[in-house]
Amino acid sequence: MISPSPYDLRIDSGGDQFPVSGPAPRLSWKLPREWSGQDGYDLHLRVDGTDRSVERVTSARHLFVDWPLPPLRSRQHVAWRVRTHLDGASSPWSPWHTFESGLFDADWSARWISPRENSPSVLSGSVELRDDIAEARLYATALGLYEAFVNGTRAGTAELTPGWTSYDETLYAQVMDVTALLRDGVNHLEIVLSDGWYRGAVGTWRKRDSWGTLTAARLQLHVRHADGTETVAVTDGSWTSRRGPVVAADLMDGQTTDLTAAPGESRPVLVDAVTAPPIGWSPAPPVRRVERLAPRSVTPLDGGGCVVDFGQNAAGWITLADLGPSGTRTVIDHGEHLSPTGDLTTSHLDSVRPGEQPVPFVQRDEVVSAGRPGEVFEPRHTVHGFRYARLSRAVDPASVSMRVVHTDLRPTATFTCGDDDLNRLHEAARWSFRGNAVDLPTDCPTRERLGWTGDYQIFVPTAVRLFDVSGFSRKWLRSVRDDQLADGRVVNSSPDPNRLRTRADPMAEAITGSAGWGDAIVHVPWVLYETYGDTAVLAENWPAMRRWTDWALTTARTAHHPSRTGALPHEAHLWDGSFHWGEWAEPKRRAADGSLIDPVTSDPVAWYTADKGEVGTAYLYRTTRTLAAVADVLGHPADAARYHDTAERVRHAWQTEFLDADGRTRAGTQASHVRALAFDLVPPDLRDQTARHLVDLVDAAGGHLTTGFLSTADLLPVLADTGHADVAYRLLYQRTSPSWLGMLDRGATAVWEDWDGVSPDGTATASLNHYSKGAVVRFLHTHTLGLSQAPGSVAWESFVVEPLPHESVTWAEGTFDSPQGRIEVGWRVRDGLLSISAEVPGGCRGEVRFPGGVTYRIGPGRFSRQHPSPAGAAATA
């Protein structure tokens, strides 16, 4: 159905049951579906029932429009709608969109309260109310992880609240509509509080107490009565704490619930015993239970118990309704792999550091049944990465399910094609990102669960295609800024459990400030700007971008790898004298006995001291060039000129040191050639030769890739864009290791950390859910489907459709919910003809390119044409 009015109204904020804003939310809408643009608009706003109009604004802007009224106060209700204009015509009014402003920091009267128990606790209070309740909002947050209950019923739908931030700098609150939960008389309020990220185990080495040793919560209830009066209840010294049925809870290790446990003794709470930053409101959607998966199979184990296979490696937890008679203890272990005997194994996720005892990987929940009808175990104070669960006793398969839990990101893309292997690969990559989007972008949902900067800067161009990650990414970037060191370095992962900004840690210090990792502070905001058209994401990160880039430039000038003197003029722009992770995780070589050789653990000194200047200098060029573009957008012409000039000097230095006269990189690896082409480091007259060298390296590897962490995402696009689509598809369709389809053939349902994540004998190595290599599916959208944003376009105001058929792919279909609206593309090769169709939303224009140079420029509406198919594509479909 064609929308005659603006639609999809929204603000740039998160929220659970409704959007919740700060004082000045920005407004966005999509244009009527057949409109080519907008030259003006009217706004009709209603704030706490008072109408305000903003009429005849002359502007083409309809994304991230500044708040047009005075700043909102706490707890205001807003409804708004918009009408657009173009060439004298006016659209009908849009539907109404509603949101509320949060309870701002200055208006919190609630006190911070802490339990006296050093364990999960139940904090309790009460309020007496009249029965004329018109509306009630519960505002809450915690240093720890909390659930709020009103009269025994859980409030809201968000999980793992208040989420993970750098708690010394940033803390978000949540608001819940509890109107229907309140009653006349005494109302009981409870908070179940556990360690969460704040005090619990974090990261590879299960560090504890990263942000504090005492958990705390803050709650404020506002009840509006029918006569307009208000009752407010807050956490204060009248509240009590006690032990509850959750007797142990760790976000990584698991939760233990004893339903037979008698309520603990109520004790007075501690008041204001913690220090917390000002309370804010997250721009991200909440974490939710987004899907339920039933078992694929339940297999009994010798000696009792069973293994449940849910068929998908994901993040979440188990719900179990079959708890047995009173006193029955059920132990549930979670993992992503089975041993050759069919039992659960997690040893591949153990953390090992030379000279120290391994840290065994455990994700274990336990429940003791009280034998009451209707009992259900659902551990909401932990989260696991798993496909399989081992239960210590046999259960009714119908009583157990997996609840998939992650940030409730709005899907924005679909893809399907005529080859089911590619469809499966697309789904595996999509699941892998979902499993690593539990409140922030993590590396894996099991062993580490850290917000590694390198992983997200690799995947963000794919993430923005698959989901709306605007608010999700802005939330995470706030932590990256919070954790940035005084000298400008960006830490490896944020929020930073090492607290390197405030705590001395020589080991963490020594590996902080790497190219390809710290560069996320520049690259991620730029990708968000290009995709969504949000200049604020550039402005709020601009100081951090500059500090990082200036630190890297200073380091390039003052520190040099021992293999260089630093005396040559170009060496002042080589970033080679500080720590870099380098390409990282290239396919491992095998020893004579067939075992894999890890270059880091086999010779750590050699790896640490190796010259990684090619990687560092390449990233220094891309980052400095991007920063110049950011300065242009933000209106800083002097900075733009300075960084542009510096970028050219860095590129010259890279070419001088790392490129020979024939277009071959001196490193001689696939990765270095991919990076040279993807980052535009190669002079135009040498690009074809550099691409040819890359193809030769692929051929020399028997049609396999040898790229690692940083360059794999760009490998196929670089090959296709330099005229070697056949080689790109050859790599995509490779089935022997290292390859993507090889992972699927060995049972992957998410993307692995190592190319050899499961050996032929069934032994697992490293994480089996690491999304970075899944960035390959961007190629399926931009090349196989053929839909990409036009160069220089922002917020998808223009796009290109140019499919890349292959003999194994005779058709493809897909959609993308762009900031302008839904773009639909489909193509098919049949009887020697290539047919392409497209749907263009309002405010958008496109270009459809057929082989042979036939091009159509298209505007809003439907397009369909056919022309002779390219050579090599299948003749029929």
C-alpha cells in the first residue's frame, strides 16, 4: 500500500515500552513513498496536552531534525506528527508518534541503596495508594544487574538492565509503565539485584570488581491520580534487603536458584554507600528475549542426564518447566560443541596464559525445585553463548526451550538467492552478529564477551546493512570515549574492565594503541554518518577522533621499528614503532604432525617485536583521510586541510616503504594487497597490477584465502571491483579449509573465530561464534544482489543496482530498509536474458547498471527491465 503521508516517525533514543528521550530529541521521518523529495514541512506537537505548531519550515531535511521547542523537562509526554511540502504540494498529516522524556538526573530524589549481603539480594519497599490511579511510571537503575517487581509482577520487558557502560562515567536508567500493576492500599516494590557486569566476572580471565565492590540500586515511582495530584515513592533508608531464591548469579559463570529456600532475614539497607555518575538515557534499544527455540533433539547420556540440541549457536538462556519433585536439583551446562562421544565439551574455550593455570570455561545454571505446580526456571541474571545444554537428569523435551536474548535490533535487510549454501552462510553470519549484540558489540558470547574495537570496526559496514545499529553503536561509542586514555590512545575493548584510564596495568598498557583497533573511534562514526546521515555522531566523537589520530601521528614521528633509523624523510609518517596486533588470525600453518601452529604462542617474542608497519601505516592513512572528511562535514576547514595534507604524506610514506614499482607489496601477502587496494593506497596506474598480484597469490594458495582478521572483509569486494569477480566467487565457493562454506560443512551455525574451528576429527578450537569473518555477507548484498549506496551519497539518498551473477547463482532477491524507506531489488537470468527489478522509496534515486554499459536512472516507484545476460552466467533458471 502506497503511503500518501510521511511515515515511520521516530526519535534518536531508546526505550522499552515506549521511546524515552533526553531534553532535546531529534525527529526523523520518511517521505511519502512516491515523493522525489521535500522542500519544507510543518510540525504539530503536543507536549503534556498543550498544542504547539511549527509551520512552513523551509528545509529538505527529514532525518535527525533538531528539537524545535524549548528543552523538555523530566517526565513530559509528547505526541507529534508531520506534514511535508514539495513544489507547492502538501502531503496529508502523518500518523501521530508518541514518546516521553526521562527522569533527568537533577530530578532524582531516590537514594542509592545497597544490600548488606555480599550476594544476590532482594531489596524491598512499599507505598500506600488510593484507587484513583491514572498513570504510573517506575524509574530505576543499578550498579549491578536488576529486575524490578510491583506486587510480585515483573515490570517492563527489558533484560540485563541497566546494561553495560563504563560505570564510573556513564549510567543509564530505565522507565516502566506500571499503571496496571498498582492497586488500592499497600503496594509492594522489590528489586532483585545481582553483580552483573559491574561487580561480576568479566573477560577472558574472569576479572571481578572491575567497577566496584558494593552493588546498589535506585528506584523512583511516580503515580498520577485522577485529580491531578501525585504520589512519589523512592528508595531510601526505609527499604530492607534479604536473601532470595536466587542464591548465586554471575553474568558469565551462571545462576543458581533454590526455590525451596526460605526468605532470608530482612535487614536495613545501606544508604548512599556508593558513588555513581549522573543518570542518563540510552540511545540504544533494550536487550530483550527476542525468540524462542525448541529443541532439535534430546539425547540421553550414559549414567543419566541428557544433551539438548537447539540447532543454533546463539546467546540467551534456558527455560525449564519440568523441575521434578521438591528438592530435585537440576544442573545445566551450556556450550557450543559436542565431543566425538556426543557429550558437551567446553575445553576449547578454556583461557590459557603461559606460566599460569588455565581458567576453565564454565556456563552452569542450577535450580532446586520446590515441587509447586507451574514452577518455571528462567535464569535472568546471567546469559550464555550456546547451542547445546547438558542437563543432569532426563526431562520432558516439551518443557525446555532456549530464549534467544540480545539487543532488540530492528532488522533492515533480507537476502535470498538461488544457491542455498549462500543463503545458509548469510544466516550464519546474521546469527553470529545477533549472538554478539548483547547490549554492545562483543567478540564472542562465551569466553570473553568484550567489546573489542577491532571486531566492530571490521563488521560495522555489514552491521549497518543487516540491522538498524544507529543507537546501539552510539551507546557503545560513549564507552569508547569514556575509556580513552589521557594521551589519546583508544583501549582494546570498551567498556574497559581493566580500567586502564585510572589503574596501572603494565601488561594491558603494553598492548594498547593498536592500528585497526583504536581506529574504530574514527571509522565506526563515519560509517554511521554515511549510512544514517547523522552528523551528531561525528560531532560527539570529534574530540576523541582527533586525540587518537594525533597520538598515532606523533607516535609515527617519534618512535620507529628497530629495523629503521627514522632518518629518512618518509619514515616520519610510518606508524611502525609501537604495538600493533597486525593482521591477526591469518590461517594457521600446520606442523609435520598436522597440528596447527599458533604464531603468537609458539614464539611470542618474535610475534610481539615483528615489524607491523605496513598495517599501521595503512590504517594511519585511512584514519587521517577519514578525519579530513569528518572535518569537512562538521565545518572545520583548517583541520580538513591539515589532515588531508597529512594523509597524503602518510600515503606517500606507505608507497615508498611498502610498494614496489610493479605494484607488489613488499609484505607479499594477500592481506597487504587487499588493504592496499581497499584503502586506495596504490597509485591509479598500478591498481591493475596490484590486483593481478593478489590473484596470483590466491592461485598460489590453491584457490584459498590467506587473509586474517583485518582484511578478509574486503577481500571479495576488492577482487570483484578490480575485474576479478570469478576469483571472488571461487573463494566464496571454496569448501576446503580455510573457507566459509567449509565451516558450514563441518556444522557451523555461526561464524568461527578460527578457520579451522573444528578439525576433521571433531575437535573444536577457539570460539565457534565470532562474527568478524561473517562480514563476507556484505558482498552478498553489494555484489551478488548488487545493491550498494552510491559513492558520495549519505543516508542512501542515491544507490546503485549492479548485480554480479555467477553460474551457480541465477537469481537473487533482497530488500534494505534504508533511512529513506524500503529499497527492493530482484534479478534473474533466464533464456540468455538478465532481468532486473527495483522499488525506489520516496526521497531516493537510483541507477541500474546492466552489463555492457546500459544504465537506467530511476526515481521513486517501480522499475523493471531486461537485457542480454553476462557471459558466464547460467543460460536458464
